[in-house]
Amino acid sequence: MLSSETVDAGRGGNAGDSPRHAGARVVSALRRPRARRGAARYYQLVAGHVYELAALALDATSERAVSAHGLGVRAVRLHAIKADIAANLADSKLSVSAVAARQGVTSRYVHKLFESEGPTYSACVLEQGLDRVHRLLTDPRFAGHSISTLAFRAGFGDLSYLNRAFRRRYGATPSDIRRSRQ
């Protein structure tokens, strides 16, 4: 995964870094084994950021160029935060402060990133948890696991809350979904 130092390189990084040096650090980070797992998405984000920078360089006075400034870094950070949430859903200590600490940013910044996209941090965690439970329920490899086991794997500690949220999202309970797949 890209580090905050690497991502921030586009905004100046270390004192004295040239844009060429910053770009080389981003490419170098993408070549690391940990980064390769999600590299396709990062390459898309980096390419988008390069296009935004080119737009700024070509037409720095236009409203579109001004509004594009900074969106690439924010998009990469938000993607990294969402990936962190997905990787740690089952952790009972998953919190905005834990995610922020792992990402090297403040809790407030995490909330600001989600504000700009729409749903809140909590809504994102809930959505990812519900999606995971649904995937596990419909995966034949997990047919022998109890719904509570699948719920805990997706970060839900309260089955009644899972049932209510799941019904709101999918129009059926987890048991209904499991029965329909058998």
C-alpha cells in the first residue's frame, strides 16, 4: 500500500524534492510487493492524478483546473482508508482513530475525506460489513458456518443489529438469503 509519505510527495513531499523525484518515489512504491496486490487501482488513481496535474499545468487559471487541484491525493488516501477498513473489519477495535493511526493521518482528516464523498466513516464500515456478510452467505464454501460466525467475521458483534441493518439493505434477513441459496 502506498505510504502517506509517498502519496504526499505530489504535494511537495520532503523539502527540496523535485516533481521528478516525487514521481519516481510513487512508481517505486507501486513496485513493492505489498503495493502490487492493489496496484491496478493505484495505477488508475496515479494516472488520474497525473491528468489533473497536466490540466493544472496547461490551464492553471480555469475553474476546472483549480477544482482538480488536490483531488488525486485525497482519492488515493480515501481508497487506502477504505482498503484498511476492509482488511480490518473483523477487528473488534476497528475505529476511526485506529484507521487514522495506521494511515498516518488524523481522525478529523479521515472524517473530512468521507464528508467529501458522501457517506460517513460509520456508514462505510456498515456497508462493507453488510457486503461481506452477504458474500459469505452466498458463497457455497461457507454453507456449513453459522450466521453468527459469518457475522463476527464481518465485524458484527450484535446479531440483532446485523439482522435489522441487513433487512434494511437487502430486504431480507441473513437466514432468508441463506435459505434462498440452498
